[in-house]
Amino acid sequence: MKPLKLVQVSDIHFGGEHKAAVEAAVERINAERPDLVIAAGDLTKDGKVEEFDAALAWLNRLPSPRIVTPGNHDTPFVGPREILTRLVKPWRRYEDRFGERMNSDWDDPRATVVTLNSARAFQLRLNWSKGAVSRRQVREVCADLKEAAPDALKIVVCHHPLIEMLGGPMTAKVHGGMAAAQAFAHAGADLVLTGHIHAPFVHPYPFSDGCTQAVGSGTLSVRERGVPPSFNLIEVDDVDIRITALAFERTQFVTFRTWSVPRRCVPKSPNENGATEVAPLQV
């Protein structure tokens, strides 16, 4: 089967984007000619109209097709009138430009990619930036995964990491996240792609057969958390899933870290199924 190439971006935060990095990313992503571009949320900084327009214009410069899911910053965020809009029509600006905020999917004989909106306009807790996943969302995603083509890679995309990254620069604290991660692992998900942390990572879920990998991408904004602006390149063949974090250095993107995961995972203990980092490079 023909190899599959995906690009995973997140946390561009238009309104606070790293201008040189987003321009260089357009050039590099087009040069890679991916089969699919995946945007895992936080397209904007404050959910303003002009920020959404800039995000749409930028994504339109990238190869198609693409699949997008929102993040916690993609609702109106600053000022009394914006807060009112957030409470009344929180997702209107996003949906006018990118379509449904809930589940969407991309199907190919090589992969099924399903999105999940883990962001909430408001919650019954003080920090609305944290994520949440409902039981209904989990059921719908699992149903889509079960309809994937035989031998297709199964991928879930959401903004918030469903389980915490140990040693990460921030937390997601997703309500229902642990149960969702466990359900997706049992449904045979190969990858769960997320953003939010602003740092790339790959680690296995400690559930089911240990074959589901959590994959986080970095930011393309100025809100760096100890890592340069970056995005992920995911390449899949019959042998390996190779995840490369490409980081911005001066005027271009270079390899920052690379992980390799067996395409045909043999169930073992979680410690044995972890992704192997194959080419670390400090930028």
C-alpha cells in the first residue's frame, strides 16, 4: 500500500502567531506534499473575527485536504461583549469558517481520522481552558473507528491530551479524559493526536494492548514553553509509523526529535511498546 504522510499542526494562535515560523511552515508543509493536514485546535489567541480570518487564510495556503478541530482559545475570549458572545454563540465564528465543531472524519483505505471537540465554551469550574469529553462523544468516535477500512490506521484528533504528559509544561485535566483514552485504546486507535501543551511528545496509553500512542504537536505561536515553534510530520508505511517534530530555527524548519513506532504493534507490556526516539537533535 502507498505510504501515508500527515502533517499535524496546533496552537498557531493567530493574533499571537510567530510570524516568521508560520511563513516558513507554509513553505515546508507544501514541500512535504502531505496526504492530509490536521489542525488540532487553538487556531486563534482570543477568538476574534480577524484572528479567525487570518487562520482560515493561512490554512488555505496549505495543501488540501485538511481536517480541523477547535481548541479552548477558539471562542470569544476578551472583553464584556466577547464574553457575552461566548455564552450565547460560542462556536459561530469557528463554524462559519471551518464547519461543524463536533465530530468529523476523513476516510482513506490507509487511514480513518476522526476529530473530537474537547474544548468547552464554559464549564462548572473556574478554569474553562481545561478539556472535557462526554460519553456521547466517546461512543460516536468509537463507532467511526469500527467502520475504518481493514488494516487502516485509526487516528483520533482532539485539542487536549486525554491523559497527562509526565513532566509537561502544563496540564489539560480533561473531564472524562481517562475514560475516553481507555475506550479509544479498546476500539483499536493507533494514534491520538493533540495540541495544547505547546511541546511535542509521543508516549503509549497504558490501556488495552498498549499499542495506542498519544502524539502531541508543538506551537507555531510566540507562546513557547521551552520548545521552539514546531509542528509534526507523520509518515506511515507497512513497517513503521515515524513521527518527526520539525522545529523552527532562524529561517527554516529542521528535525528536532523523531520517534518510531511499529506499524503492526505486537501486544506487550506498555514499557515495551513505547515509541523509540531515533534521532534526537537539540535546537
